[in-house]
Amino acid sequence: MASDELALKLQSRLASTSPGDSPQHQPTPVDSPNQGASGGEEECELTAKLNRRLDINDGTAAPRLSRVFNPYTEFKEFSRKQIKDMEAMFKRYDTGRDGFIDLMELKLMMEKLGAPQTHLGLKNMIKEVDEDFDGKLSFREFLLIFRRAAAGELQEESGLMALARLSEINVSTEGVMGAKDFFEAKAQALSQGSKFEAEIREEKEERKRQEEDKKQRRAAFKQLQSAFCS
């Protein structure tokens, strides 16, 4: 049924824009050439979306090529810890485990954060950062929320700003807005590349400390066990 409905919509749209239409069905002339061009682009975009949706329903849609995404190189304004915190939050609400946060998952997220949104509000939140127009948030698009929040590009009362503010992920000090002061303070000791390497070394050292603690606990346990057994 959904496929038939989409087909009817596509046929209706194509019919309304076909060259053979009678004059009374032709679009009303626009005053600005730019407006006319914009309308044509919107018609083509809508037709392309409907065509792809029909292909998806029929199982004939060609897979879209996706480029390799590295958050650490693309979002250099954030530290590794910040990105990992964002990734952990993203995975926590990606209950479908498909690598995306859809409308219902976003609804649950906002409710858990204490800032529930209307259905239209949720759709507008996704639309604001939905670069591939698939109606859901990828991890890259999720990171864009925090980039825009740190850059002061979000409206104070918007749903995305509420998400960024209530997420407990601090982007104010090392985010885009604070990047100038942050890097000026660090520039005397570390370059951006060495900072990245220092974080990796710190993670490795922390893992080594944890392993040493485990070894010491095991040794103490064995020593205590042998004392009881002797």
C-alpha cells in the first residue's frame, strides 16, 4: 500500500510538471528568476526522493557510497575523551544498534534528558543536522550538534541546544568557541598533534596501571591462600 501511494504521488507530481499541461494548470509565474530556479530544484529533489523510495520498496535501489569517517581527524576541536563521551551517549540511545538514532530513539533520548519534544519538534531537530536527508541521525550528524552548540550556532531555546546542554558533555572549554583560548594556552607546550599523542599515551599508561593492580591483587591473594594451606 505504501508503495502504491508513493507511486501515485510521483505520477501526480510528474504530471503537474510535464510540458504538455494545459495553460490553466501551469505554475503561476514568479517575480524573481531565483525563485523559479529554486522551485525547479525543489521539484527535482522531491522527484528524486520519491523515485529512490520506490526503488527501496522494490528492492532495486543502488547502495549509496559512504566515505570513511574518522571523528578524531574531522572534529579536531574536540578531545579524544569528549568524542568518546559523545560516542558512548550515541550508542546508549541507539537501541536498534543500527548505527543511527531515529525519531523514536531521539524521542526517548529527550525524555530521558528531561526535555521532551513534540513530534514536529523532534523532526525539526533531525532536519537541522540531517545532511543526507534520511530522516535519522548518524554519529557524524550527532557530533555536528555539539560542534554547532560550541560555536554558538544553535538557538538557545531549540531542542538541539537542550540536548547539548543536558548531555553532561562539556564542550565549552575545548569546543569551537573556546578553541582560540584553549590552543593559545596549550601552544607553548604542545602542538595539536602531540596533544593527540599524549592522550593516547595516557590511555595506554592507565591500562598498564590497571594491569599492574590486577597482578598485585592476584599475588596477594595467592600469598594469602598459601598461608592458609600451609
